[in-house]
Amino acid sequence: MSATETDTNGPAEERTPSATRIAGHVRALCSLGPDRFPGSDANREAAAYVAGALRRAGCVVDEHRFDVPQWRAGTAEVIAGDFAVPALPGPFSAGIDAVGPLVCVETAEKLAGVDSTGAVLLLHGEIASAQLTPRGYPWYQNPEDTAVLEAIEALEPVAVVSATGKDAMTGGRSPFPLIEDVTFRIPSAYLGEADGAALAAHAGEPVRVRIDSETRASYGTQPIGRMPGAQAGRVVVAAHFDTTHGTPGALDNAGGVAVLLEVAEALAGSRTAREIEFVPFNGEDHTTSPGEVAYLAARPDVSDIALMVNIDGAGLPGGPTACSLYGVGEEMAGRIRDVMARFGSVAEGAQWPASDHMVFALRGVPALALTSTDFATASGVISHTPADTPDVVDAELLAEAARFIVALLAEV
Ligand SMILES: [Zn+2]
């Protein structure tokens, strides 16, 4: 039996996912900038945009409100004598304009023997080579990183300055914020490794740190759209619409959201076999994943999910959309591969243990993730940077990915 049944509202081709509409959604979402960081007005406007589009496609949409701080960041600088270095305010940092002696630390072990009360603490070298896992990150904790964050707080510096390069976990940003912890008590800023090395030459001298940044209480919403189905069990189609700070977020992930909206639009008015739940997640790129946490609070039992499909970072030209499988049984995998074979620009790709599909896969839900074949460029160069603009995504590739998902939903 066919899982979708078209009604009489119009010819079938009007329901085919369209590159033009996908490009329109990408532009619309990216115009809400400068970014869609949770807690911001633009993030709430984006939530309203996707909820509205899902309602127009016939979904029943619930919106779950969550508390999340709003972070506003201006500029930062570190001044040692006549040497002034521009820096970036650390995420969620308080603002400050203070002077203290410069204390430099290169390893976590050396934090123990340092007296930095009232000092400016420069973290560079090994200790600053990878982002410290934030306390309160819902999906995993790193006790060593927690110990480092607590040791820094206990040292009571007036400010922490980190000198960083690139970390694959933080996208294409360079420098990256070493500390991205909502609960971290010390004002912080970060700058590049070369500037850090130049600054370290001023160890022991008085250094001025000026950070224009503030964090205040705010909120966001997690929309969940549903299309009822006749059979038991649901299928979840997800794509996060939040971004990191300071990026338009086209490839990561307005493109994925556009695919989700086009799949909903393609199914509008049809009766699907299973309930389809459309989840534009609001927090994949946030250290507290507020939307994912709100979703699991609203729908804690995931045992009835037959398949979860996540689109994140898809649409980079130069290769097919890469589709990876997680915990999908032989029989379902066979059906997915049969559908994939009908689409020239969708191909099986390597698993990547990140993003929203892992929230489900780690709870035993069969999952499917769609991203770009050139994941290294999509994730490690473009994502999380100001260069992630609508022109980097191939709307035709995304339309084909949406058509693949529509075809797949008829088979599961
Ligand atoms: Zn993403």
C-alpha cells in the first residue's frame, strides 16, 4: 500500500519540492540575522517563521517555551603598554574594563601553582588547543574540562584571555572560543595564537582588558509540527534552525530547515501512513541545547519512533548529499538503499557522530542523517563563520534531498 495518498487540491507537480522555494526559505532565514543564536529576537523570529510554514502545510504545531540567556557582544581588546590587540568577547561573558598583571598558563597542571587573584590570566598553548566542554552540556560531560573551568574560577582572575587556533568541534572559526559555558563566572575574551604569543611577552606587566559584552535572561521556543498518520509509530524529520553567534547559517543549517519545510509542503493534504513529526530543532549549536532538551521533556518516550531523519550541513555543491544510517535494521536499510538508488544526487556516506540524529540514535531510535559529501569543508571551513551565506548552498541539490525524503516517507 502506498503511504501517501494525494487529495484533489492540485496537480502532483505542485507538491514536488522546489529549488526556488528552498532558496527562498534559505534567504528568508538568513535575513533574520546577524545570526539565529538562541535567546535573540532573530532566533524567535526564525521559530515563528518555521512554525508558520509548518501550519500552512497543514501541521498541528506546538511551541514549547524555554529559558535561555540572551548574549549581546560588542568588541574586546587587550592592551599591554603601547601594544593593543583586538579580541573577541567570550560567549556569555560579562562586560569589564579592568587592569591586572598578566599571568600566562600553558597547561592544566600549571593552573595549580599559579597566583592570579586580580590578574589577567592568559591561557595559551596546550591548555587552549581544544574547546573546554561546557558544564551543563546535556549530552556528555568531560570531568577533566570541568576541573579546569573550576580551577580557573577558583584563581579569581579579573579576566581570562584565551589564545586559540582551530578546533574541529567548533566549526570553521579561528580563533575559537575556548570557554563557552553559560555558568562561567569570570569575564573572558579570546584572540588568535600569534597575538597570544606577542601578548605573552608582557607577562608580569599590567595589562588592560576591555570587553563589551552582556548576558541577560531571555527565552526561545521549540516548535513541534505533526501530521497525523493511520499506523502506529511516528517518523521524525528534523533540522536545526539555530546558529552559533556571528554566522548567517545558510549551510548550517537554513538549508536543512528549507528541506524540512519543503517535505512538509509536499505532504500537505496527503494522508501519510505514520504520523510525521517535523522538528525544527532550536539548540543544536548551543551549549545547553535548549530546544532539544525541551523536546525530550515534552515527548520523553522515543520508543515509538520508527525512523528519525536529520538534515544538517547538506547542500554544498561538488558531490551528492551524503546519507548515513544509524541503528537501522537490515530490512529498513534495504528499503532506504532502494529509495536512494532512485536519486542520482543522494548517496550513502560515512557516519558522523554529532548533531541531532545522535540524540535519537543514542536512545536506540533508528536514524538517518543527510549532510554534504565534502563534510570537511562544510563543517570545518564554512560552518559557524560569517562566510556561511545563502550563495554557498545548492538549492537544486537540496530539492533533490527533499524529494528523496518524500519518497522515503512513503516506504517506512
Ligand atoms: Zn548544524
